[in-house]
Amino acid sequence: MNSASNPVKANKNFERKKMLRIGLVCPYSLTIPGGVQSQVLGLARELRRMGHEARVLGPCDGPPPEPFVTPLGNSLPTAANGSTAPLAPDPSAALRTIRAINDEAFDVLHLHEPIAPGPTMTALMLRLAPMIGTFHAAGDIAWYGRINKGVNWLANHLDVRVAVSPQAQELANRYLGGEYEILFNGIENELYARPNISRSAEKIVFFCGRYEPRKGLAELLEAFAKLSDDVKLWIASDGDGISLLKQKYAHDGRISWLGRITDEDKIVRLAQCSVFCAPSLHSESFGIVVLESMASGTPVVASSLEGYRNVGTHDVNAWLVEPGDIAELAEGLTRVLADKKLAQKLSDGGLIRASELSMSRLAKIYIEMYYAVLEREQLSPDHHPKSRIVRLYSDRVLRKNPQV
């Protein structure tokens, strides 16, 4: 890739000390917990700490979670990757997106999941500012299957394409082509360091995540049944179908069914539990939940999926087992719970890994990308010729819908 085609390597005429107005667009409801949502909000917080004016645009099913969030309406449950994604593909959300981007006059837009139906796709179509796109998804994503050569040109509106893992890169490249920078997901380490919270003297396994069969909760419960009677299990999860598991294991008083919990409660429980378990079966792009546990100093037992191996290394900072292997999962949990030296080694290794993948480091890399695309825009403002047409279209839409 040469400097002419790669804006990350553009020459450095742009004023690098300029504080930027950055719009981060999220397709998923920001009031519903999720990996992409946490990345977008965390990145915005870090950018603001650096002095930049970062705002997040996205659907919200309730009050915005942060004062720098611009809500774009409610979400609609949409099937994606074996689960239900809280997207906002309706016309009213699109109009609010256009209005917000026009009003804010951002220097640069950062689209997360650029081709997801809703606000990011709207922003991608109009290209009202220079754009970076970060691709998070891996696995079987419905909207990728709907892409054809008639619309994949939209990805050319992106000045830089970023994938959070090789698996995310493979999926995006398969349907969109193009070249991608691979960048890690970041972790706000300071949020997870809780020195004033003591780890419980009890043996506690913690599972946290929306209930979906691919997350492996049923397999974890089977493995847990093999553990000693002095081990407890916290399950922070809800979703369609989980009631059947509750009924099946209602007799086991060692299990606490917590339902959906807040991020703060999750962080506190990570600091208290003995081990965090991520037993997913497939389709994990990047192990952000594993990274959160590492930042908490909590030993991790997880499936040896490619997405989790992007974060963890077996017997260094995580204990990885074959996905879906009940006996191996039970053995791994037993070993980490019983062997204090092993647990401490995994904890120490996890803290090191979390420091390597910090949100502050990630934000600094993205800032360099933002400056680079602005340099290119300054040098060649018409390198996206279609953008002039769609800007005229967006102005006409807003004139016809002044109430949005």
C-alpha cells in the first residue's frame, strides 16, 4: 500500500495540534449493553480527556448514557449473528442522523459497523465529512449477505477502513473488498481497577452476557454441575430462552441468577469473583469481555476461539479450552479455582495484556488517523466525487423536513 492510496501515510502538512470535532456513530442502542457500544462510548471518553470535542450519535431506548450522546430515536430488534441486535433502520432515525451531522459540523466522522442498517449506513451514504470506518463483526451477519456489487461501492466513501481482528477483516473484505488496518479494541483500565474491593474468600465463577445459545451458557451449566459443592456461580444474563435453563437448574442453590446488570455492578462483581468464564461456541470477533476481566485482575477461563485468542494466550494470561467440551471446561475451572499459583499467574498476565490494549493507546492511534484523513481532504477535497451530489441531496431532505 503506497502513501497515495493510504491516508494513514499521508504527508504531515495538517496542523496536528488542532483540537478536533469528532462524531462517533454507533448503529446499536447505546442504552443496551454491548461490545460495540462500550467501545464507542469508551473511545469518546478518552478522546474528550485528550481535549477533543467528541460526540456519539446513536439510537437510545431511554435517557442517553452520557451527556455527550446525541440520541437518534429508539431501536428495533433485528436478527444478526445468531442474536438480536438493537438497530434503528427507520426513516426517522436516518433524518435525525442527517440533521445531527449537519448541525454539529464535525471535522471527521468515525463510523462503527459502517454498513449496519441505520445511522452508520446513512452517514456512509451521504459522506458529509471525512470518514473512518471500524468493522467489528465476525461470523454470519445478515446485512453482509444482502450486499451486492450495486451497493458495495459505498465502502469507498471511507477514507480508512479498520477491522478489530483478522476475523472482522476477513468478513468485511469478503463482501466489500478493499484494504484494512487491523486495530485492537481498547479497555479503559482505570474503570476496572478497584483496589478498595476485596476478592471474595468463596470460590465464585462469574458469567456475564446476553443470553444466546452461541455464548455457551448451557455448556457452562453442564460443566458447573461437575464442580465441587463449595463453588458458586453468578449468571448475569437475560434473553429469550433463558427461562428454560433456570427451570432445569432451579434445584441448584449454588447458582445466582442475576438477570441483566449495570456496567458498574459487572465491574464490582469482576473484582469480587474467583474466575470469569467465557464459554462461547463460535462467532466471537474480539474478546472484549475477556479483556475486561483481565483489566480487573480476574483469572479467565475461556473457549479457544480465534476471537478470544486475539486477546488471551493459553497458560499465560488465560486458560483456554476447546469450545463445547464440557469435561475440559469443568477441568479448567477446577484447576484455576484450586491452584492459587496458576490463578495469580493468569491474573498478572492479564493485567499486562490489558495495559497493552488500553483505550488511551487506541485513542492516540485513531487521532493520528483522523489527522491523516484531514490532510488528504485538504490536499484533494474531490477525491470522493459522489460526495458532492449526496451533500446536495441531504440539504434538500433537511429543507423538506425541518421538524426533524
